[in-house]
Amino acid sequence: MPAIITNKFRLHNASNFVESFSESSPNLYYLAIGRPQAFATSTGGDSRTQFEGTDASPQTPVDSVSDEFYVFDDVIAAKKIASTDISRVVPRRNWATGTVYDMYRHDYGQFVKGSSSSVVTADSGATQLFDSVFYVLSSDNNVYKVLDNNGGANSTVEPSGTSTSTLTTGDGYKWKYMYTLTASEQVNFLSTDFMHVSTDSTVSSAATDGAIDIVKIKTAGSGGANGTHTGVAIRGDGSGGVASVTVSGGAVTAVTVTSAGSGYRFAYIRNADIVSAGATSLSGSELDVIIGPKGGHGSDAVNELGGFFVMMNTDFTGDESSNSGDFVVGQDFRRVALLRDPTTSGSAASATTLRGTQAVKLSGTPGTFTVDEEINQATTGAVGKVVEFDSTNKILYFIQTRFNDEGVDSNGNQTAFSGSNVITGQSSSATGTPDTSTQTVDNITFSSGYNTGEIDHDTDVLYQENRAPITRASDQTENVKLIIEF
């Protein structure tokens, strides 16, 4: 049975996702970074290898139970995404001279009237409105919708201005001003490929539901009396629509809407009405009346331009000094993940930042451990991998993965570090003895010398991305713009 899930469903899901950040009982979302160790082929406790790609060509994540658990093996830290850090966005399409832009049409993908084999197609070849290039971003950061592209001509005059009336440029294009990106929106929600989308209240209030702006000539006809014939009714389920039709050489050469009317969901101009207006003997003309979106052009820019993309804009600033024990510096990361409603020791997380690594407080004068080296613990046989060593506070941050030399011991088990047993770095030969007292250092509470991190491993992972390594530094900010398509 032929069926579709419409773009309205996608828009609905995007809207619900954005609303979930600010509802009375909101979901909490965190953007996590992880994978400090290089991508490579690793070996598990059963001596079988697991291909993980390389730093130059990371493996594409798999949507599986295993991959979701795997994210938490080496997560470093996570930061809460505030409701002000999220925006609906659409693909960015900069206006450029000499480009043929698609025009807005309500009927892309439908069969051409009178045909059972060909469908209405944009000049770009798109058969869906939101796959076509029917809007642009100008150099003034104004967004315009293309109402008419002058029969598929090159656009050579950049649109400008913020009038709510249809704008006609010298190249024959007709444009509808939609909204302007503010300075803040440009900084936070404008990337190379996407841009913020919102509805301008002035434009929205000026929109007329079911108004007719554009009529296109499908078949020019022949035999008609030349001249501009006025008062031609636009028929359909709306009212008040009127056009003038120009006939030259016996054929229709232009149609101008003189009264847009309102309330149209379907509309047409009959050949007979053109004849009655004065185009005596005209036959065979076919005109396509373009129907605007619900509410009229500009009434709801988010829906009209296809805002089923959501951008989350998050900054990781140095060690996030408000809670410096959470974000390590002097290390790199290769994975970004979106977490929903993470918990800490079984309770809902609420802090702005969360630490994913384990940590141990060392006593005395420990050696200098190096990042990414394997560490082992005497007696317990525990194995881990160094993420960072804070020599000032004598805190060793580490992870334990499912692989040999990273978290699995000689018996094939992942054994926890515990007690006052000496920890040794396998590359640096550094040693350190855990301080088994209970204390709080650098915002980290150590219980008998250890802290297991602040992100429970049963958290839902909504998105993950593997990428080439990004090195962190104390004087550096990493800006991550995550785009979700619904």
C-alpha cells in the first residue's frame, strides 16, 4: 500500500526535541567528548582482535547495544547543553551571482497536469520542495524565498531590503523577505553548511493565508487577440484573486496577479475566462497558479524553509575553571556523543560539567606519569590507560576499556584499582601509591583514594561521531556545533 511519512512529521519531531530542553520537567542533554587513545586494531581478553579504524580514517559508529556501551569505556567529560544553546536551522545557501535558483512551488513531485508519466520538477532536478534551492542568504544576512525565478534564468541581482511586499529585482526574479540573522545568531548558529531559522513577527503579521502571488505559463496557447487583458478571475476555493494576461503573437506571454485574494488551497485560470476578457479565439493555454504555504508566505519561516534540523552549540573552555576537575587539558579526543538524562551514582545529573574518567589520589612524591601510557597495579592486577596526570594535586586520571593494555587484566577481566597497592606506568616507569584517605581535592571527592567518575554507564546515547584527534589545551576553547536532522 503506497504511503509516506510527511515532512510535517519531521518538523513535529524537531519542534518536540527543542521543546524538551525547556519544558516544566525538561530532559537534560549533555555533549560528551571521549576517546583519548588512538584508533587502532585492539585485542580483547580472548585474544581476538577488534578493528577500530585509524586516526586518519576512524570507523563509522554502529547503532548497536555494543557501541552504546563502548562510548562509556573512554568518555572524558561532558557539558550540559542549555536551552539557549539550541536552535532550529536550515541548510545555508549563500546568494551568488550567475546561479539559477529554484522557485517555490506547491506541487513538486506531483504529476504534471494532463500527464501520467512526468512529474513537476525544479530547475535543479529536485522533486521535493525541501530538496530544491528555493531560498538564499544575502550578504546582509537577510533570508529571501524565491517566488519566481524568471523561467529558470540566472540570478544576477542580489535581493536586498526588508519590505513585506514582493521584491522584484532587475534580473526578473521575485523574492519574499523572510527574516534577518541577528549578530548573536550569526555567532552561535551560523556554520559553513547551516544557518538559524526563525519567523519575523512583522513578516508573519503581514502574510495572507491563501493569497496568490505567482502564476506560471505551462502552455501559451495560440490564436488569441493580442493585448493585455485585465480582470481575469482566479478561480478555485478562495476568493478575490484577479489577474491580467498579456497575449502577443496570439499566445500568452505574461500573467500578472493584480489582486492576490485569499483562502486558496487550489486555484486555476481558465482559457475561457481569458477569452472573455478580450483574448478572442485564444485556445490551448494552460496556466499554473502557485499556491502559497498554510498561512501565506512568511507566516512561519521555520516550517516553510524546512526547519527539521536542530543545531546545538557548545563550547569546551580549557579546564572549565568553574569545576576544573572535570575537563582534562593536554590531551586529545576523537569522539563526540550526545547524552540524554545522564545519571551520577544512580541519581539524575544536574551539574554544568561532568567528569567521565576515573581518578586516584596519590601520596608522597609520585613519579611523572605520561598521557596514554598503560598503568598496572600490583596485587590487584588492574590495568588502565592514563588520560592526564595532575602533578600539582597528585591526581592520576585514567580510563579502563575492554581491551588488553587498556583495561583488561591477564585473566581477561576488568578489575578495579583499589587499596594502597602501587600503580606503575609502563612507558614512564613512574610509580605512585594511592592515598586511601577520604578527602576532596580539586572538586573531586575521593573515597578511600578513588573516584569512579560522574557519568553512569547506563545513560542513553542519542548521537555519536568518531573523528580525527583534537588536542585540548588550557588556553583553548573548542566550539562544537552539532547538527541533528529529523
